[in-house]
Amino acid sequence: MKHFSVLIFIMILSSCQDSEQVQIVDFVTPVEAAIVVKSDVIRYHQIPTVLLAKNRAELAFQLSGTVDNVFVNIGQKVEINQPLMSIYNPNLDPAIESNLAKLESLKVQINQVKRDVNKLQELRKNNSTSKSALEQKETDLQDLQAQQKLVQSQVNLSLANQSESVIKAPFNGTVISSFKQQGEFAQAGQVVMTIFQQDVLEVEINITQILWKNLKLGNQVTGQYLNETVTFEVVELSQTADPKSHLMKVILQLNETIDNSIGQQVVINLPQKYNSIYQLPLETIVDDGINRPYIFSVVNDEAFRNYIEPLYIENGQIVFNTFEEIQGTVIFKGQSKLSDGMKVKVL
């Protein structure tokens, strides 16, 4: 009977120990974790813009008049110095003709006075004429020569204005638009035609200073045009921001030729580099409900909470910094059941 009582006591004690062991296991949460290290990440920002001709000109007459000839059509390719449009100004031709007539008359008068001066100079040698008569004739010659210079300048100005009555192509290109027809009046300085050079294309974008810092002159940047990848080169970088938008202007030149693409949309892929940051699947992150996301790491078999600073989310991944360096491994499964300091077992 005594042996039986001892046996019962041992069984009860053993049962209590088993119960205690089960209770301890219940307080250890199984999780899955992995080592995570910092790395550099490049994120690409997609910026839509349109293709432009590098050389583009808005053409205007420097004087007013009525359009009398339009020599080209919209979409037509033209060569440098090719006439594009002309105007008629009723004051040009009469002014030129009048001044040319004055010029011819002055030339005749000057030649006559020069002969008179030569005669008087010969007579003066023999004291056959007065000094005052010679001086007067020389003065007349000087006056006529001054008038000749004045009229000649007026003729030159009229001829220059006449040349301005014809607009010529400033470079080889394509006529993009024409705003005046034959018979219409054009004001001086009013744009009447635009011409683009399509051999060299470029885009203009305005970006934040953060993106601007990632670019240098000569950098190669990719873009998407009609589902095809094209390459651009950075050719201009503004050094000051626009005072209204606070954005920086950048010009990129297309490295190839694409026909009939001016005005078409292209998407530029601009890189932004993040140095020494973490990247994890989005489901690894826990949100505490007050916009303070965090992760759990395993330190000495305990869950340790690390608050994070999210940078961006892309393709199911979150890129972030932490306020404290991550120690140990990062829990990526089972973290929803944890609290700071809980015992964990990494499976």
C-alpha cells in the first residue's frame, strides 16, 4: 500500500511537470524571420512630356503689308534661304524710286561742282579769281556730298526694308503652320509662319530639385515612345528654380531620329538613387493605427519593435529607413500576434 501511494505521488508530480512544460510552450510564439541588410536602390519616376524640334522658328515680317505670295504649304520640307512668304508695302517701291532719282541728280550736280572747283583752283593760281569764290564753291561741293550720303542711307534703308518683305527659311526644316493667306494684312512683328527642324528632337521637363540632383550633363536617360524604348541625353540643366513652381528645367535630346513625331507624347524615366536603405515585402510592415509603422526583429529570442520611415512603395515592396539599426533577423510571418518583448521561436 505504501509503494502504491509513492507511485501515485510520482505520477501526479510528473503530470504537473508536463502541464508546466505545455504552459511554457504556449508563451513562445513561432515566427518566420530572415536576415535583411541595407543596400542602394534606384527608383525610376515616369514623367510624361512631348517631343519637340530642337530648332524651331516663329517667323514674322519686320514691316507691315499685304501678303502677296505664299510660296510653300503646311507640311512641306524646305531648304535654308528658300522664300516662304512675301508682302507688298505700297510705300517701299516709290520711296526707293524717289531716292534713287535724287541720288542720280546729286551725282550730276557733284560732278559739275567738282569741275567748277578745279577751274577756280587753276584761276586762283594766276590770281584770276577771288579766294572767296573758290571757298564758296568748295562749300557747295561739301554740301552736295553730305546730301549724297544722306540719300544713300535712305536708299540702303529702303532696300533693307524691301528685303524684309520676303521671309526665307532660316534652316532646312518642315513648315508646321501658316497663319496668313494671300491678300491678308500682316502687322510688323506678327507671327505668320512656323518652321521646325525635325532631324534633332528634344524634350523639356520641369522636375523637383531632388530629381535634378540625380542628373548630370551627358547622362543617358531612357524613355518610352509608342511602347518602344528610346534614349535621351541630358544637354541642359537649369541652375535656378522657377520662382513660381520651384521646379528645375531640364532639356534632353533624343539620340535617334523619329519621323513625324513632333508633338507626340513620350514618357521619360528619371532615376532617383536611395543610398543605404532597407527593402522588404509590404506585408512585413505592421501599422499601429496612428501612422507609425514598424517591423519586428528577433533579438535574444524576443520580439523587438523597430519603427520605420517609409520612403516609397512599389511592386509590393516597401523601401524605408529605420530610426535605429536593425539588430538580428526581421520577422516576416507571425508578426501580427506579437507585442514588444514577447518570446519567439524562429522556425
